[in-house]
Amino acid sequence: MRDPSPIVDVQKLIDDSPLSSVQRKSLALCLAFAVIDGFDALVIGFVIPAISHEWGRSPASLTPATVAGLIGTIVGSMLITPFADRFGRRPIILAGAAMFAVFTLLAAASTSLEMLSIFRFLAGLGLGAVPATLIAYGSEMAPRRMRATIVTVVGSGLAAGGFVGGFAAGFLIPTFGWRSVFVAGGVLPILAMLVALKWLQESVQYLVTRGRHSEATALVNRISQSTVSDPETRFIVGAGTDTHPNTSVRTLFADHRGGITVVLWILYAAQFMTTFFLFSWLPSVLTEAGVGRTTALIATSVCTLGGMIGGVALGRTIDRVASRFAVIGISFAVGAAAVATTAMVTGFSNVLMFITLFIVGACTIGTGICINSITATLYPPHVRSTGVGWAYGFGRLGSVIGPSIGGVLLAMQFQARSIFLLILVPIAICALAVAALSVLSRRSENAVLPSVGTTTQPASVTNKSA
């Protein structure tokens, strides 16, 4: 009797192998695209004061351009990102980057609010599609032992793009004018794409789920320290692989994933609401509380910095512990306590305010970034980009709602401390959602790390060093 075809679990092979140069280059490009995406997503905020001065308009009258960009990112996250499950992660990353590169460059030639708004909407389509695809891609390229860290670093790159972009705009606008900021935002992704054409590889998990055996074999041999030698080797991802699977949005609700999907949407909406409220209104809230304008801006930067550092630190922690949901839940609880403490010390001690705001950033913004590493593992490869993309889409809705509520409350002359304490509401929703995910993930057969499942049969590979 003929022996059955050998089986290789590509996820286990990635998890057990050292990080190869192929993975390092691809993940470095993920980070580069994330930073550039973060810069381009926030570029409108950097140039509005200069545009309003040149065009003789008030900054508020340019709101349609900002809103158009936000709508574009929502549409891109929900409608374009799912194509990464059908056509591949690499094509969508490149196509999304090309889209926001071209329309950001065209925005530099805008001569009217209508032109600027149209170009920002079209750029937003790419800006919305790329981040979720990067998260899905990074979670697949990274071995399990460092997955949360790598995905969180990529997520932090989005925040870093905005952080660095503010300094870049501060130099470019006085020297070359506001249009130069759009030019930089268009040229940078083009340069990254030129490098990516050579270095950015397709996800091997995607290749396996789409039945592209020869390409999967070649990439597995480049990533691992083993050589797949049997032409009849069958590749799987975790417990099994559905070749040419259904990638529609309905799949997010199949196989006991419905509850997980709904809770994730709520979690992302609440978390983005918190993050973008802090980004948009923290300086104003602090100023209303009696803090000087310069001090308020520094405090906001400290909060953002806390988000980047805290996110990476939390990712490393999740890579080392089994109770990942407990870590996330505790972090949100600490963030809530830091928010309450900040409300009490603001106006009395700037040093204490800086410390508590750093913790607020680490445990709210940083925890939100780290959630991406968990979200990507709650969906199987054939619908992973769709799952992350739709979660990001609902998050973008929260990013609109949060600042809007803050603006209304300020207009109604609510006390600054009262407004700040209201952030506790979405943070509490986040904590409850994480607790619900912990329960639902244990009940769902598909809510496990992809690397858990069938083991690789040694007969299917030969060691290169042998």
C-alpha cells in the first residue's frame, strides 16, 4: 500500500523556525508602510492652518476635506481590505499604497475645497485598506513566540507616522509651503513600493488556502531551515485548510464566530472613540482646566508617546503569558484609574499630570494597538483580512463619534474635568468587551491561534543542514 502524502503545517513550521531574512525584510516593509500610512492619514491636520491662511477661509470651513478623508478610510477598511483574502495580502498593500500615494500627490495641486475633499476621499480608500491588511500580514509572517510584539510594533508605526509627521510639517511648511507636505506624503509610499516589489513576499498561509502549491513550496523553503522535497506534500494551516474558501463578510458570522465578530466591532468602536478623543481634544480640555497651552501640547505628546511605548511593552508581555485577555483587561483597568487620577491632579501638579497621562496613553492607546495582535488570531487565514478590516471600519466610526462628542461637550461649556472623566465610559466598554471575548473565544472552535493544530510530519521535510 502506498504511503499517504506527507503533511506540512506551514504555521507550525514558521513558529518553530528562526526568523529568516525573508521575514525580516517583509516585516520591516510592513513597519515602513504603517509609518507612511500614519503620516498620510493625519496630513490634513498638519496643513489646514496654512491652507486656511492662503485661501482666506476659516479652519472650520475646511472640515469637509477632513470628513471626506475619514469616510474614505471607513469605506476602504470595510470594502477594499476583504479583497486581501481573495487576491492576496501583497497586492492589496501595494494597491492601497499606490492609491493614497497618487491622490495625496494630486491633493498638492488642489485649488479649491471641492478638489481637496475629493482627493482626500480617494486617498482615504487606500489609507483605510492598508493598515488592516498589514495587521493580518504581520500576524501570519511572525512566529507565535513574537507575534504580539511584531503586530504591535506595526500598529505603533501608524501612531509614529503622525508623531513624526508633525515635526516634518513644522519644517516643510515654513520652508516650502503646505503643498510640500502632500508631495512628501505621496513620494514616500512610492519609494516604499519600489523596495516592496522586490522584498515583500506573499503570505504563505494565503498561498496555501488558495491552493497555490508551487509558490507555497518555494516560500516555505526560503523561510524555514528545512526543504520540502516530496512533490506530493500537502500543506495545511493549523488544524486544517479549506482550499478556495468562501471569503465573504458572511463568513465572519459562520462557525460560531458571530458573537466574536460583534464584540470586536464594539471593542474597536469604543477604543478608537477613546484614542481619537484624546488626540483631538486633550489639549483643549487641559487648557480649559487651567494648564498653559505649551504645557498642554507637551502633555498630549507625552500621552501619545506612552501609547507607542506601552503598546510594544504590552505586546511583549502577551507573547510571554498564556492569559492574554486578562492582560488586556487589566491594562484597560489601569488606564481607567490613570484617567481618574489625571482629572484630580490636573492644574495642581504638572509632573504628576505628565506621569498619569503617560500611563493613560500606555494603557488605553497602547492597549488598543495591542488588540490587533489578538484580533488577527481570532479569524482563520481565509477570512483574516476581512475580519480585521471590518473591525477597523467600526473603529473608524468610533474615531468620528469620539471627537464629535468632545466638541459638543466643550461647546456646552461642560467642566474640563467632567469631560475627561467621561472617557471612562468607552474604556469600561472596552474592558467588558475583552471579558466577553475571553468567554466567546473559549467556546469557538475557530477562535484559537492558527499554530495550534496538526503537527508537521517529519517525513515531509529534510533539514538543509543535514
